[in-house]
Amino acid sequence: MAVHEQVHSLSPDQLESVSGGTGALGVYRPGFQYKQESLDFFRHCVGEETYQLAMNSDAGREHHYAVARAFLNQKEWEKFVWIEEFGSLDGFPEH
């Protein structure tokens, strides 16, 4: 499946599944203050072309975290969420 098809095929259920959280590592909780830092990390992980396609989609403009979750593996996703909460990977628990 092409990247643009993956982005545009995100369903409301997929978006909802990453929109709330309990505070566990890797669970997205709205309201984090370091959105740009986390998006920079997302761009680094997926490359410029995929990043632009993802973020220029309707889903990317409305739910940046859901698009990131669709493209990042579990470890990258945990780092994305950490960066969005703390601004960097400083203190990220390696397990």
C-alpha cells in the first residue's frame, strides 16, 4: 500500500485508539507542549517525503499524533510521545 493510501485510510476508530491515555509510556495524552520537537523526530524517522505526505493529509493536519502512530514502530512511538511531553529524549527509559 502506498504511503498516501495509508494516511487517507485511517479510520475514526484508529484515530480514537491513540487519542486518549492513562499516562503509560507510549500512550498519547493530548495537551503536550513539545509538538514541534516530536514532529521533528517523526520526520527524522520516516524521511521528508513520507513526512510531507502524512502531514499534508487531512488526518495529519487534524491528528498529527494519529498519523505518527500509523507510521512509527512501537519503540519510535514511545520516543515520539516522550519527546512531546518532555521536549527531548533526555531521561527516556531504555528497556
